[in-house]
Amino acid sequence: MSAVKIMLWMYVCICVILTAKAQDTMTIRDQNNYSAKQSLSRIEVQSMRVDCKVASRFAHTVMTTKALNTANASQEVFFEVDLPKTAFITNFSIEIEGRIYVSEVKEKEQARQRYESAVSSGQTAGLVKASGRNMEKFSVSVNIAAQSRVTFTLTYEELLQRRLGSYEIMIGVRPKQLVQNFEIVVDIYEPYGIAFVDVNGTFITNELLPLVKKTVTDKKAHVYFSPTLDQQKTCSDCVETLIDGDFFIRYDVNHPQDIGEIQIINGYFVHFFAPDDLPQMPKNVVFVIDRSGSMEGEKMKQTREALMTILSELHEDDYFGLVTFDNKIESWRPFLSKATPENVTEAKEFVKTIQARDMTDINEGILSAVDMLISEKSHSFPDMSMIILLTDGRPSSGQQDLSKIQENVQNAINGSMSLFCLGFGYDVDYSLLDTLAKQNDGLARRVYEASDAALQLQGFYDEVASPLLLEVNLNYPGNAVTDLTQSHFRQFFKGSEIVVAGRLQELETNIFQTEVSANGLGDQFVVEGLVMAEEWDSVFPDQEYIFGDFTERLWAYLTIQQLLDEREKCSAEDKENITAQALDLSLRYNFVTPVTSMVVTKPETKDEDEKLIADKLTEDQREDTTQPDIDYDPPQMVGSAVLGQAVIPQKLYFSSFVDGDPHFIIELPDQKDALCFNIDHKPGTIFNLVRDPTTGIVVNGQIIGDKKVIPGSKMHTYFGSFGIVHEKFGIRLMVSTKEILVSERGKQAKFSWTNNKTLEGLHMDLQVIKDRSLTVTLRNSVKFLIILHKIWEMHPYHQDYLGFYTLDSHLFSSSVHGLLGQFYHGVNFEVSDLFPGKDPDKQDAHMFVKGNKLTVTRGWKRDFRQDVKNGENVPCWFIHNNGTGLLDGVHTDYIVSGLFKTI
């Protein structure tokens, strides 16, 4: 299994994107059609240096890039940095011709209010995005004058975690051009000694290998990589670079096998505990596997593949169970089984039969596993119990209230076992899994949909496969230490490490007693030790390895991380206090965290510099930013260096509209898909589209038909008029293909479609674009767009019709309903079993939605918001028979007697 083991890693990817942009318009390459070689000479990357110093697992990384604008005109330089999602940025600066612009870390809301204009104008939209599985990309651009130099410097810090017996630093190296002075410098200092250091890289050729310099002594390691210009070239006459890939440094330290490693420096202490030589404890483990329809295909195949390997690696003293769930729960056996070769073989046969089926009942899936573990608890079974949940979706069957699911699971487990949650892909409700894991002494991890998904699953299991201790307590005298980080841990796994940090009550304190107690295999595990502070010079004799008060900063980093985790599982009243503590530490130590923002000063040629705001991504926000932006045309990459972190994600809202014959379309951005259906009924029928009793908003629409039916075809129907009511504001608006009538508190007005017109009322604004659209904005509320489709007046069959679009449906209350309104807050569905349909050009599938199994067809409908004439194709799953099975009830339930009927 060594080939699939996943180490914790710290990633530094050097990628400074330097492009030349003409002063007034586009990039020089676009404007003057320069070749790649010509454009490379415009912005010259003079040096790139990654300087990483690691002292007792705490890493401090500085990336510096210098560039020269060799052109005779002002150019825009783009700086992009990828850095680990677990790291905190501590500083970012830009230097241009001797003037330095330093960023500031502010409280998030204060930064928002102070620089609200920058936020509202969208200037921050691309400042930080997720990048790959474990990275975040920070990017900014500046204009530099002709023949001027710019220097970018970014600093960040993180505590390296130990996984499967090692720490890992990963440096992504993709300059995209030759760099005059290119350096990667990594210095590691570990006071208890370094066990090994391995260095390799995906781009390291036989020619580059001798350039990787590694020096390891007892406590120090130095890695240096600095190829010359000629050594970077792919060939002697080439301008392309060999430096394009990932550079890895993996190491471990000598771990004391008793009390662990404790360091006291400048009034703070840190305690590392990793006794790998203890005997392995047997465990009870239940695997809870999602077999809902969305797991169909490659995901289910990879899950079965991973389970087959994991079952083979169970220790023979382990006990295990298998639970599968969709909207029904099924177990391999209703009890735990010892991992004998015979039982493992039988379990594998069961795994082969797991097929994707219906909905997703996460609540019952977990509770079934809890019941299995609790019912088997006895002296003959080990106390080390865990559940490993794998799901790719959101609750769509059984209990769907997220807070209730969390409450049910926490009450059932009651601290008696750990819950580990694996979320497959980006359609999963990761925040639910993260909270469930944190509330129940586990952790959540995302499994990425890729060819190595099975290896990801196996790699995670490897991390928790070998428990050594249970209920670990690290005890310190209360009169000597304060401000402790977490000091109780439910379990300790082989190859990992427990880290506790704290502050001494008195700076002069240089000795105290400590104890570690836990349950081990057979006996109680108890070790004691006397901790003494050593002189700084004796612990860290070589000052070049040290960066400031790193022990204090390590304590602050760890405290903030744990406070942010605690926020997810505490009561509402405690959350405010915990947030305040995390904020205070983040500001004091200049960390960009989820409670702070970094205000980036961007030099401008105007009188006032531009302010941008960078935030740190949460895992949920990564979901919204990791998908490719199809509207983004990336600049020509002519220089590269990568390191970064921070955010302003775009919130995705549900969009529902009706247009055409009449085609109802429900866009579901969180599921990256859409549903659609048609309504066929006789002309003159009025349907309720939206009804929200809380806000008092009602929208009804009346359908019209063709002037006459084309011989041999059916009657086509469309919406010809809409009635919009806001009962609380006394508003009635009637929109037809001929005119627009509005009444507000007794005041009436009439418009035609033949002129541009804007009306600002007390509670409603109207904007007419001639023969095109009407935008209806209800003050401090929702916005609608009605599109007019003009048909040639002499057309023998068709006539003008309307389309109706809701622009911000999230502002409706949870009680909103109607043909469109019932979908404003989303709908859970799963699709599986693709098969050829009646139309050879379209595939059919089975959809599980609202407890129904439907046959649906993959097709396209058109969205006319951007292109009124031709529209834009929207791929969707088409529900047949007037939306039967998707709608609550049937379509005729939504017929009303008048355009302004509110009941």
C-alpha cells in the first residue's frame, strides 16, 4: 500500500503570470499579434526565490519575484500565487521603483464596510480562488511604467501535520519561461534530530538531478535548487523551460517514545507526541456506503475497488460491518464480524453486488451503523469504534433537516465512537459532513472525482487503520501553564502526531511536570516527565534557521485553527465569544483567517491607490470556485512562480423561468444542472407561477395560442400576459404583449413597448427597453425580468409572446410556492441508469425526485436573457407529462380564475 499512501503536504507553487497589457486596451499579444517568443521579451522575470524555513514543524515561507518591463509603454503585470489551504498569509507587498505598498489585515466586516465600493464594484471577484485539491490561488495585477521594475513578496505560515509517518513540502514550479535567477531554498531545523529527508520532482531529469543539493546533519537539513538559464532550457537553442512540475521534500524526525518532545521558548511551550512503537489496538469499524442514483457509474466502480483493497488490509483482530443506503438501508450482516479470511471473502462478494439505486437517506444510514456498533459493545469487543461514511450527495430522503440530522447523530453516538466523513465530489453537502465529523471526534475529507479516487479512499483509510491509543489526555499543572490548545484526543493513530501548545503563567517558569495518559492495548498507558526550558542558543544554535518567536506563532496558529473548528459544534451563544477570540489572535499575529480580510493596496496611475480585499476560503466556498470559469480567457503566461491563499466567492442562487411553448426551466447551480418541463393546456388558462404568503407577492400568467394551428400539428401555447401583485405595497402590475399597466396605492400609469421608459415608484421601479424587456424591481425585495418576443406581424400562424424570469429568487421566504416558486429554494434529485431514448440523439435516464422514480430525457431549452433573438442553450433533464412527479400535485392544481387572484 505504500504507493497509495497520502502524506500531509505543504504546497508552494511558483507561478507569477506576467503579461503585457497595452495602456488603453488589450494585451500586446492580442493587439499586435506578437508571437510567444516576441511577447516574452516585453516582461522579463529577473528572479524568483522561494525561501522556506521550518523550525519544529512550523513553516515560514517567503516568495519573492522581481520583474522588469522592457517595453517602451506601460504594461500590466499579473501576479498569481498558489499556497496550501491550511496556511495563513501573514504579509503581501508590492514594490515599484522604491515605493513599497504593504497589505493590512483587518477584521472582515470592518474591511467590508471601509472598502465597500471595491467589493460592490466586483474588483475582488477573482482575487482568490480554489486551485486544485489542496490549494488556493491568490492573484493581483499592477501597471508598471516603461523600463520599470516591480517586486512581489508574499509570506505565509503553517504548522506541518504528520500523516503516515512523514511531513511533506510540495513546491509547484511552473515558470513558463526562462528565469535569470531561479532559486528554491528550504532549511529545516528539528531539535530532536532528523530521521530522513527525501527530495524528488516530477520534472527532474537526469540532467537536472545533480543540481538538487541536499545536506542533512543531525538536526538540520538544507535543500537548494538553482538551475542556470542554460540548464533550464529544453534544448540548447530553445527558449522553453524544463522547469514545469512539482518539487517534493518529505521528511520525518526522531520521535521520543515516552513523554514526547517538549520545547519551552520565550514563555510559550509546544508538546509533540508521536509514539509509533506501541502495539496496534483492534478496532470496530462500520463502512457506510451511499448507493443512491448519483453514485452510478465510475464513482460506484471506484468505491467498490477501494473497499476490496481496504477489506484485504483489515487486521485479523478487527471487527467490521457494511451498511449501504439510498432511501432504504441494507447491511451485509446485521452484526459485526471478525476480520477472518473467510468473513473478508464473503464481505467482498457483497461489495461486488452494491449498485447505485434511489435517493439519499444519510440520517438513517449513519444511525444504522451506530446501532450496529452499540449493540455489539461488550468486553469481547475493543473500545476503539469508528464509522467511515462515504456519500456524494445531499439528504433527499427520510430526515432532510440538517440540524436535526446533526442532533440525531450526536445524541446516538454520545461520545462512544468516532465518525469520519468522506464527501465524493462537489455535489455533496460538505458543511454537513464537516460538522458531523467535528461533533463526533472525527474529521471530514473530500474525495475528488478523478481517476485516482479509489487511491484517495484507500489513502484515507490508511491514516486511520492503525489505532495505537484511545482517550489520550496530556496533562499540565494548572498553576504553571495557561491558554492551552486542545489537550484531549479521542484516538491516536500510527504515523500521525498530537500537538499541544500553551503559554506559561510566569515568563520565568522554566520547569514543570507533565503527564500523558491513555488506554492502550491491554494496559493503561501512563508516562510522566519533568520538562525544563533550555537556553535558546542550545536548542537553536544556528540563528539563520529561526524566524522570530516561532513557538508563540505556532501556539497562535494552532489556537486559531481549533477555535474555528469549535465554532462549528458549539451553541449559538458560545459562537460569538469563540469568534471574538479567533479574531483577536488573527489581528494580533497578522493572520488572514476566515474572520479577517487582507486589504491589498494596488498601485494606480490615478491620484488614489486602489484597495482590494482578499479573504480566506472555507471548504464550502471552494465548491463555488473550483469549477472552471468558462467566460475567462486567461492571459498569455510568460512567467510563473506559484504560492498563495485568500477569497471573495460568488454566491450561487437558484434561477427559475418560463419562456417559449411554455418551457419551465429550473436552474440548480449547486448541482450544476437544470430541470425542465412543458405545460400544455388550452389558451386562456391562467396559472399561478409564484405565491409567497410571507412577502405578499403573487405572479400569475395567462397562456395564449397560435393564431391558427399549422395543418397536421398540435396547438402551440405561450404566455401572453402576466399579473404581478404585492399585497403589502398595494401594487398591481399587468404586462401583456401590447401594453404595461401599473397601479400603486390607487395611482395608475400605462406604458407601451414602443419606447424606452423608466418609472421610479415608492415601492417599485420599472425599466422598459424598447420592444425587448421590462425589468420589475420591488424595493428591498425581488426583481423580475419579462422579455417580449416580437413575431412578424403578418406571420400566418404565430404571434407575440412573453417570457418570465426571476433574477433573485433567494429573497423569497421558505413558504413560497407556485409552478415556479416551489423550486426557488432548490430541489433534491438524483439521476442514474442512462439508456437510449425514443429520440436517437437524446439519452433517457431514471430520476429520483420527491419520492418518485421518473423517466427523463436529456435535452436543451433556451434562455433569452442575454440574446433575445436567438437565446442560449441550457442543457436540462426534461420531465414529461406536464412535469408530473416533479411538481407538487399536478399542473391543473395551479389554475386560478384571474390574473390578480391571490388565493
